[in-house]
Amino acid sequence: MSEMPKETKHLDEMTLLLYIERQLDRARGLEVSAHTQECDACRTLLRVLESESRLLTRAMLEEDEPLPSRLAQFQERARKSMQWIWGVIFGLAATGVYALYTTYIQPWQHQLEQAGFGGSNLLGLLIFQGAMWKGWQSMMTLLEVLAMVTLAGLGAMLFRRRIRRGAALALVFAGFCTVLALPTAVSATEHRGGQSPTVSKEETIKGDIYLTGERVRVEGTVNGDVIAAGKDIDIDGHVTGDVISAGRYLRIRGTVDGNIRSAGNTAVISGTLGKNITWFGDAVTVDATGKVGGGVTMFGGTLAMDGHLGRDILFYGDEVNVTGGVGGGIHQKGHSLIIGSSAQVDGPIRFEGDHPANVSPGAKLASPVEFRQMERRASYREGHYYVWQVIWAAAFILFGLVLFALMPKFSQEAVKSAEQYGATAGLGVLVLFGVPIAACIACVTVVGLFIGVSTLFLWYASLYFAQIIVGAVIGQWLMGRTSELWPLIGRMTVGLVIVRLCTTIPHVGGWVKFAAILWGIGAISLTFYRRFQPVIAPSVPSAPYAPPMPPNTTVGGALPA
């Protein structure tokens, strides 16, 4: 009677993996080798595991793969051909900086110096004595602490997968302990709100004070700054610092030793002001009893100077009417200038307006009025306008050439993304207006200042790159699509010239430029989003592939002795 065949026992995956990695002893390895020669199922599983092991090994070695020869050759050709381009770019950049300085910065600086803002102290004045700086000094310590806590929380969130839970918990507690251990700053700032916040006559405020309400009154003494916001603001007492306000009506009947930096509808000064007036609004009146020790810088409607002003008037608005004394000069660009018979101006008067100044014969002037007719002729009628358009077009082409050569893959993806009009329009609106707002908010804290400034710089550069992307899309519409670099650069050049020509059309060019920026910056944002968005590739069966087997690999054979 014949015996029944014994049931074959298959090997498990862990044993086969140890066999592939040569982790089994010699006796066990011989048993596995002999078994795989007789068992088809185990031999097939062994081959599958070996194939997976080889694929994993190749994937781990991809990081050390050398640069392909075609990319190395392109890099060498680009390095040789780009040498002359950098010289041209530097020359155009120097020309642009010089034109920007001579056209905008230098005239403004000269006018500010004439208005009493010294050239050497101009930057310090704008940064350390500006209207926004004064009110934030007492909050800097709190903002720095909040910024550090925020960064610590973000760091814990980013590295929560790399550190243990106990370590993360210890880090959080340590951060809280550090914040609690910080010495609290002694703040002398006081805040008062309500319907009618008031500083009474008997009060003396030592430090700055914030007043917010419908009717704000200061009748006592404030040894610091007054930061006020309300419908009507009255300063009848004594303020040793500055008055920083925003409201409908501002009246100064008392004494302010510092400056007035305000925005509102109307300001009336009948008291004494020690320094300067900076006003953004409709009307400012200095009564006959009013005295201002510094100058007036105003952007608004009308300025009536009936009292005495110690320094210059710098005015951009509608009308200036002077019947009192001005210790400096008048620099005005507006509609009209009226100088009464009782007026006295000790400095030069430069007026650019629609018609000559109305000067009374009894006025005492240090020098005659220098009048310049305000030119309202459109710039597109001037010859130098088109010269600068050619220079800008050349600069855009060179800028696009550099970007397409340095980032060919990204540029091609951005051009391809620009063809999706709906997505690019939505992202363009979001990025064009949202990014600068977020960057300015980041600049409020000292820690986020670098991030905010860097973001603003990149955002501003992307406005130019956006027009280049739109030019490449238009070039492909006209000359056909291409995936090669230099043909794409040629299409970009043709399309960019067309875009720049459209921007010179009167009354339409500005909208064309805005639409191109909106379209292009949306395409760039969409490309960034796709680059950082993880993409899961579909499971497609791979073609049969037999890569070279690694050394010391055995399939169905015995291990070497």
C-alpha cells in the first residue's frame, strides 16, 4: 500500500527577507535554498522580494546620481553666453536707478529740505519721529514677547513629529516659564474711552495718554504724547509731547510743545505749537492768535495762515491763503496762492499752479514769487516717453531671458498654468492684494520684520515676472506652442513687445498693465501651489524589467561557503 505524499510547508516572507539579506546561519540558508528549488510558490515569492529589494536600493542611490550630460552641456553654454548679458543688465539697472533718483527722489528731497526737514536728518525724522512710531514705543516689549511665543508655538508644531511627546510638553512648559519670568515693563501709558473722555484742569498725566470717543477734551497737563481719535478733539491744556489724532475737527487753544501729526477734516490752531504741523485732510487754519514754531507740511484742500509760522510751508493741495507771517519760504503745488496785504514771507516762494499767484501790493516778500505753470499735457505726447518705453521693453526682455535661463522648468510650468484663466484670475486677486497686507502685518513685530520685508521684495519682483509670463503666453498663441527653451524665449520676446505696446495706449494702457499683472501673478501662484501640493501617482503595472542583480544574491541556489 503506497504512502500519502507529505504536505509541503511554505516559507514565510520574513524568512525569505532574512535569506536575501544573508542574515540566516549557514544550515538554515541551505534549507531555504533547497526548498526554493523544489517549491514554485516560494521561489516566485523570493524573486518578488528580491525585485522589491533592488528597486529600494536604486531609489536610495538616486541622491548620488551625477548631473546628466545634457544639463551639464547646457549649463556650460549658458555660462559662456550670459557673460555679455550681465553687463547690459547692470548698465540698464544703473540707468534706471539714476533716472529714478533724478526724476523723483532728488526733487522731493530738495523740497523737504527747503521746508525745514534737513537732508542729513530726513531718514531719522521719517523713521524715529514719524507719526506711527511715537504711538508704538510703549507696545514694543509686548509685541516682541508675543512674536517669540508665536515662533515657539510654530516651531513645536513643525517638529512635533520629530520629537517625543514628553520633549514637546517640556518645551511648551519651558517656553511659558520663560515668558512668565520676563520682567514686566513699567508702562506710563493711560487709555480713556467713552462718549466724552476728558483730562480735567486739575489733572497732570505723567506719560502718554490714549483718548478715544466722540468728544475728546484735554484741559489739564499731559507730560507726554496725546494720541486721540474722535469726532471733535479739543486741546485747551498743556501737552509737552506730540498730538497724534484722527477725527473730524481738531482745535488747539492751549499749548503743545511738540508736533501735530493728524488726519481729519478741519484743524484750527489758535494757541501755541512748538514744532511742526503734518496734516492729511481738508482744511487747516492758523488764527491770528496762533503761533507755530516749526513748519507746515500739508496734503489736502486749503491752508489759511493768519498767525505766525516759524519756518516753511510745504503744500500739495488746492489753495494757500497767507495774511500773517511766515518765517521761511513757501513751496506749493496746487490750484491757487493768495498773499494778503498784511502778509510777510521771509523765504523764497515757489509756486506751481494753474494761474499766477495773487499777491497784494502791501505784502512784504523776501523775493518775488517764482511761478511755474502746471503742465497737464499727457506724457505720451512727449518724445522722451517713448525713449523710456523702449528702454523698459529691453529691460523686460533681458529680465525674462535671465529668468527663463535660470529657471526653465518653473517658467514653462508658469506659462502652462497661465492658460487656465479662471484659476489664475482668482489666485491673482488673492495674491496681488493679500500678500502685501500680510507682509505689512508681519512687519509690525520686530521678529517678523525681516520676513515681511523679504515677502514684499519678492512680491514686487513677481509683478514684473508676471508680465513676462503673459508675454510668453501671447507669443505661443501667435507662433505656436513649444517645449524647448530658446524657442520659448523667442515667443516670450514677441509677446512681451506686444504687451508693452498695449500699455502705451492712452487711457487704456494702465488697465492692460493691471490685467497682465493680475493674470501673470495668478499663474505664478498656481505654479507654486502645484509644486508644493503632493501628487499621488496612480498605480500602473510596470513593464517587465530585469535589472542587474546585486552581488551575493542567490535565487534558488545555495549560499557560498
